[in-house]
Amino acid sequence: MDEEQAYTLCGDTAATESFTFGSATVGIGDAGTLIIVAAGDALDRSCVWNADEVRLLGPAPTPVGQRLLEEPWERGAGEAQLPVHLAVRNSEGLVYLGTGSVTQAGTVVRPGSGVHVLSDCSLRLHSPLSRLDLARVRPDLPPSGLPTLEWLRHVDGQRASALEQFVTGWYPAESETDEPPSNSELPRDLPDGLREFYRLAQHRPRCLGVQNRLFPPSKLHTDATGEMLVFGEENQGGFFWSLLWTLDNPETDPTVWFSEDDQPAIAEREPLSGFLIQFSLFEASMGADYVALSLRLTAEQVDRLAEALLLVPLRPFWPAAPTRFYVAPGLVLHVTDEGIGNGFSAWAGATHRSALAPLANLVEWDRFDG
């Protein structure tokens, strides 16, 4: 397909407007919308993300945001929504992908204007791409230094070392300062494990969590009784984690308590040293750029995944839904027991697409970024 043919999908070509921003071009016409992205694979530009999804990165011109986000809602029930056509420009010309729909979008305020503009947008293809077609429009990049599993051999005996090696291997440092949190920021007699975790977070604040979170030192607080130090919570405040708070002979590796709503607190099966590793693994997988997700698996399918990876030798994380972790270089997979009759769910996060490749055909994925 050439561009002239592609623009006829928008309707009257003489009346079609064209906008180019970043690596994308968008045509807006009376019969539809055409989005063209460049072939390739990058986090910072518009591209084909996986077999089901195309990502559009802005900031986009105002008419583009209006066409994709506002006009579909303005059309009445009796009016058909205008199709969104998707194509990729590569060395062969244009490769037509089919039509798609917006599934997620973000906006930012244009400085000095107060006007919201489209900053990013995910479009789901109505017909997924085959592996062959995906390779044509999104050539795989070679991995560049996947994090190793050196940390894993320390989990059984030197958990502080395991935690440090995992966090520093997974997250690039965001600052060069070596200054630890000041003593005034940290409560007296804070357990060594939590104190060390805050030292790591000085350089890598994302390790405090992207789904759930551990509070920064300034936000630590005791519960209503003054007996428990609350140090983390679920992203919507549905549950929190705490430690028994005492200044007299505090435990070196205390029990972590999980509290949900008004229910009695439940002990995490691993003490703080193991909990911090599990929390870090969970958040690393949830916050990864490249994800594989399956919401309903059988025990046999979980076994298939487990055989391809290494089990982290810790007791299950999270009393509400017991979760185990499996790893490979540059990859963390967590498998959650959803309860009797609901099977298991699996979420893998990776630092590079290539780390997901061995999992591609093991189960049916709801999302697969490999």
C-alpha cells in the first residue's frame, strides 16, 4: 500500500488534514482516521507495541486528540463511529495493520494555555497480528545487559545482600549522591532491613513501589493504638503493612503484619528480610515496561511456566492471595492463587522483550509484549 491509497481510507483526500508529530503521522477525514507509525521498537516513540497494540506518543496536535478522544463520545447512538485505520511505514512502504480502537489515553496541560493535549494513547487492533507480520513492523532489538541472577543464591542465607543486588541490578540509579537519609528522617530503632531499604531508595525511588508502595521515611506513622508502625499500603488504601513498634529490645528481623479493612491482622509468612525481597520482586514485575499477563490458569499450566524458570525459595507472599515468584535473567514472574474455583493468575515483567520470549508458547496470554 502507498500513502495515496492509505489516505483514501479517510474519505475525500482533498478535505483530509494531515498531522505529523514525533514518529507518527495522523490523517483526519470525513470517513475515518489514519494513523501511521514508523517501524521499530522503542519506549520513547510511537510504534507497534505487541501483536494486539499500537502506541501513539504525543504531544499530539489538538485535532488529533479531539478525533480520538472526544468525537467518539459525541456521536449519537444512531451514528456509526468513524474507523481508525493503522499502518506502519517501513523500507517496503506502508504495511496496513487493520482497524483499532482506543483503549487507554493520557493528557497533559499545554504550558500557559490550560488546554489539555493528548500525551499518549494505546490502540487495540481488532485483528491481532501474526508473528510473521509482527516481525515485519516491529523488528526485535538485541538485549543489552539483562540483570543477572547472582542475587538469588543469597536468598537462603544473606537476604540483605540478595535485596541489594536485586534492586541495584533491576533499577538504574537516578541520582549519584551517596548521602543516606538523615537520622532525623528515620524513626529511632528502625529495623536494619527497613533502614537499608531506604538507603537503596535514595538512588532508586521506584523500588518503593509502583502498584503498592512502602512509605518514604517522612510518611511512616503508628496506628491508632500506637503499637504498630505502618510502613506500606495497597495502591487504593485497601490494606496496609505494619511492624510491632517498640523501643525496648526491638526484633532484628520482625514479623510483618498484613491488615485489611477491619479484619484481624495476619502475619506475612516471611519476616521483614524476606518480605522486602518479595515486595521488590512484585513491584519490579508490575512496573516493568514489558509484560506478559494471563488471568486464568490451571495448576498444570502454572507447572509449565515454573519448569522454564527458577523458583525464589521463599514462602508465599501476601496472605490475601498467596503468591510465589519465579525468575530468569531480566524477568520476574509472580503467580497468584486466586482461590478455589478461580485458578491462578500470572504476571511477568521484564527489562527487555527478549526475556519474555521463552514464555511465548507455554500458555495462552491475555497480553504478551515479547
